[in-house]
Amino acid sequence: MGTRIAVTGSAGYVGSELVKRVSGTDNFEQVLQLDRNISESVSTIGASFRVDLSEISVTDLSNRLKDVDVLFHLAAARVDWGLDYNTYERDNVRATRRLIEAARMAGIRQWVYFSTVGVYGSSETPLDEDSPFAPQSDYGRTKAQAENELLAIADAESWAVRILRPSAIFSENQPKDTNICRLIEAIRRHRFILIGDGSEIKTTSYLHNVVDATLWLYHDLVSGGITAYNYVDEPRLTTREMVDLIRDELRVRIPLVRLPVALIERPARAVDWVGNRVGHDFPITAARIRKFCTATNFDSYRIRKAGFLPRYSSKEAMIRTVRWHRERIT
Amino acid sequence: MTVELSVLMATYQGDQPDALRRSLASIWAQQTVRPNQVVLVVDGPVSDDLNEIISEAQYSIGDALTVVRLQHNRGLAVALNVGLEHCRADIVARMDADDVSVSERFEKQFAFMLKHPRVAVLGSWIVEVDATTGETTPRYVPESHRDIERFAKWRNPISHPSVIFRKQPVVQVGGYPNFRKWQDYALWSVLLQKGFKFANLGVGLVRMNGGRSLVLRRGLHYFLDESRVIFFQWHSGFLSTPQFLVNLIGRFVIRAVPVSVRALLYKRMRN
């Protein structure tokens, strides 16, 4: 009892759910929230600070983090459109670097760090935690760099660090820019076209399973050392299986329109060109089409073998989410 | 942290696979204090979906999971008694395949059992979650042994899904009496008669899918199942003749009245 924790990115999609969960138990003496989109407040269980990690001075930050035992670092620039490399670099690499310095000054020796399966790049065969980093996006590249920097220092200072690398996170109440949200909404509005045959595996991570995994990693910190874990829901679904599940749950009866990849690539690039000129995020971009058609297949046997058992299967998670979309409208 | 505790569960064909998964996750990955053994009795043949979840659990829980398969469906009492034989720890926690334990359940209950070596059976409040509305209703039970003993003459004083008990006394009285329903109530009455100490923790440690479905249970076969246990308690001397008659008539009324009236009765009984 009586652990004091700090959560960065506490107003974000995962961060806010994590804070909700930890505030509901009496396991923590103090929950400190750090986010640049949060109103400052102080309560009996903790305080929230409006902080931009890439701007605050290391001394200021370390003062805020005084007396913290465990740091949950979730803050990151995540969206896949409209951000340039510098933004990712600032929010993912520089912010983490400052946090590491501040943690060192404040004497924090335990971390739960949110990474991404994006550090590996795409693959037809499942990738496990020992696969080499080969990120294909700026997001993945900057997250990989931040993770490497944290690992180097954690190793030198003998910190206990648990790293979670989830794949596409989704749930009820999800932000509109998650890939799964886009997919469900496109199908619901009858604007969905299946490009390719949909046979590639797309691993997903249900928010509630991810938060459970985060807390599980927190409890695992007592055994010390540094360990990274992938997380994906099981059973792993192919795009086609996912689409069929969503269509079923939304009771979409119109036939599924399918197009070969080659036919769509060029027009999409044209849309990209327009989008970049007018500064609008069109739902179809060449990058998204490419991402849609590549398998993102990851393996999370390690965390399962270590004893983590998710509460929801991929199918149940998808059904719950689609139901939320359906009920929000009708 | 792991403690010397066996969790006793039974599953059968009628269980929802997703519910079983949640139930297993709640007693393992999510507990602040983990049991060192989970005994899962599979009562008769089950579907592929359930088997898939059992193998997933075997992967995550590893050697700590003991799966006991019964060839035919034998009912909860037999399944639990067979499972009990496989429990290695002296303290056993019951878990239902469609309920969820809150993450501090074992931590709180195990600590209580260590501190109170004379207590043989420990339950807690449970929280009924309405599947459609998400509304939660706590089901209160008395906390002290004296109150439990008095309460037990009229109603089940221990919420079965929340119970943790010492294995030795339960084995000593022959385990769960073989009834189709209320086998736990029958067991508690035997243990109370033998003078074993009971307690309940005044917090909700188990979340149970309840709501309308519990209230909907009516009909002659429910009444007959319940009256068998009431007969048993009278026969063994746990209930006096007047208590026996009042209980019998009371249960008859509850099972015979229309659903709306019973919903009201349930509400009154809880508060």
C-alpha cells in the first residue's frame, strides 16, 4: 500500500482510462497526473499538473515528481496524419529525454513505459519481443528511439522498467482518429470498400485489456530488471474476419464491395496531394491504404506465458465496440 | 505476490465462454495477491469455445492450473467435491464461472483468515450487476458469527461466490451435500451445527451478473429443490419445526407469486 505514482499523458485516450482505474482502488497513496491538456487541480488522492514535457525545465519537472515511486509514461504524439517529423521528435523523443533526466534527479527508479508494436514495422509472420526494430513510420521511429534511450539509462542506473508494446488500441468511446474507429464508421455509413482480399492478419488491442496489462506490469516491477512485452488480443483476426464481424454486428446487408490494390493506389496519391495542399485529413490516404493492406502481425505469447490473462477476446472486444457505435447513433 | 491458496471453480456446458474468460482473468492476472493453485473442474463435455479458453488459461496460469475433467455432467455439488480433493492449500476460495472477483479480494480475505485462525468460513458482500442497465446492487450479509448463525435459520448467510474456507472442516463433514440447488447453504448449516466459526467481510468483493434473471426464477422445480434443503436442515436439527414450516411456506410463496411481486420481495430482502 501507499505507492505514489505519476502518469504522463493522463488526459489521453489510454492515460485517462488508466487514471480512472487506479483512482478506483486503494492501492495507491497518490496519483499525480501530467498532461498538457488538463486543468490543474489538487485532491486527496493526488494532483494534476498542466505540463508540456517538451517545454518544461528539467528542474521544474523533477520538483513536480518529488516523492513519486513509479512513473507511467504514456504521453506521446500518436496520430498518423498531419504531424511532421519534428512534432513526433519533440513529443516522443525530447519529452522522454527530459522525463528521464527529471526522474533521475527526483530519484524515481521504477517505470512503466508505453511503446508500440510500430517499433518493429510490418510482417506477415508474427513478430515477438526479440524482433529487431525496423520502424516504418515517423511515429514508430521516434517511439523506438525514445525506448532505446530509456533502456540505455535504465540499464546503467539499474532501474526497474516494464515496457508495453500494444498494437492498434480501440474501445467504446474511442477517439475518432483510431484506425478501428475509422473502419467501423466507414462500414456503418456504407462507405467501405475492401481493398485486396483482406487475408492479412491485423492485430488489435482492446483498451481495457491494455489497461489491465499496464497494471499487471506495474505489479511485476517488484521483480526488478527490464522487460518489454507485446500485447495483442487473441484470437488474431484477419481484415476480412474483422470486417465480417463488424458488418454482422451493424447488420449491414448490402454486399461487400471489393477492389484490387493496384486500382486504388494512384487515385489515393492524388487525394494525398490535394489533402496536403488544402490541409485537410481525407479518410483515404495512400499511407492508410498501404497500412490497411499490410499485415501487422505481432505475437504476445511472452506476456501470456508470464501470467497475464486478458479479460476480453478480440471478438468480444470488437462486438462491444461496434455496439457502442451503433447505440450512439440510434 | 503468491500465497498458499487454492481457488475452486467448476464450469459446464451452459457457461458463457466470455464470462469464463473474465472470471479466470479476475482471479489470476488482476489479483493483487495471487493464489498458488487454481482448480477448474470441467463438469462433463463442453464446447470448443470453452475448451479454447481453458487452454488459453493453461498457457497463462501454467502449472498453477489444475484442470479436472468429469466424463459426464454430475452437477455442482459433485464437481466441487471432486475439485476439493485436488486442492493442495489449506485455504480454499470458491469462484463461480460467471462472476468476477475484485482485484483485492484474495488479499483481503487471505489476510483475514491468517489473522483469525478460528474462522472456518469467510464470505463477503457481493455486488449484483444488471446486465442491461449496468446498475449495481450490493447484496448485504451479516458480518459477525452470532448474526450469521441467527440469519442462517431463515436465509443463506454466505454468498457462495464470495466464500473462502478452510479445507479441513469442509472435508471433515463430507464436503458439499449432494443437492441440485443450495448445496452451499446445506453445507453451511452442517458446519454451523458442528460449531465452526463464520464471518463475512462488509465489503463487496465479487461482482455477479444478476438483475432480472435471478428474479425470474420461479416455478415448482425451484421450490422442490429448495425444500429438499430445508427438509435436510430440519431433519438434521438445524431448523426447529416452526422455523422449518415458516421457511417452507415462505419459499413456496416466493416461488409462486408473479415476477413483479418477487422483484419487490428481493429488494426488501436485500435492504
